[in-house]
Amino acid sequence: MNENLIKNYLVKHDENGRVTAVEEVGINTVLPENNYIIVSDLSIFNDNNSHFIFVIDGELKVVVPSTNVKCKLRRSDDNIGFRVIANHAALLLEPDEKYKDIQYYIEQHE
């Protein structure tokens, strides 16, 4: 196999630029009508969390969310809001996760 062969990759994305699929481009690859770019370097995926990689202006870019976001929470008595492990409000549960001691928290608006 030729080691100097350059591979190209089809990067599909949604209308917001979020990457939805990456596949190697071959002879029989059918290109979508829109929402894609072709790249030859996927190293951005090796060095970053894929949730932070977006297509912006036709290029792959890393968009790191601000860590300065603060939201006060208060315990909900109505079993609505964020599901957490009881007495551990920072341990959010996914919708399909099962746990015996659950509490609910909602945003506290001041």
C-alpha cells in the first residue's frame, strides 16, 4: 500500500455546525446535497472532545464552552427538574439511569 496516499474524509454536520458523522471518502461515496465538508486531517478529533468540534465557515473548529456559567439551584418538592443522587446535587442522573435515592433540583431565579 502506498504510504504517501492522502485520505479524504467527509464530515457531515447539522444546520448549527455540530458534527454528525465522519467517514472516509471513497470512489463510490455519494456526497450529500449540503451540510458537509471534505477534510484530509482529522487530528482535531484526536486532540479535543468531539462534542466541542463544529464546522464554522467551512472549517473544523473547537468551540469550548465558558466555564464561568453559574446557576443557583434549589430543591424541588414537585419531583420536577434535574434528577440527582440524593444529597449529591452535583451528580446528575441521565434520563435512563436508575437509582433508588433521587432528589430533584430546579433553577433558582432571583
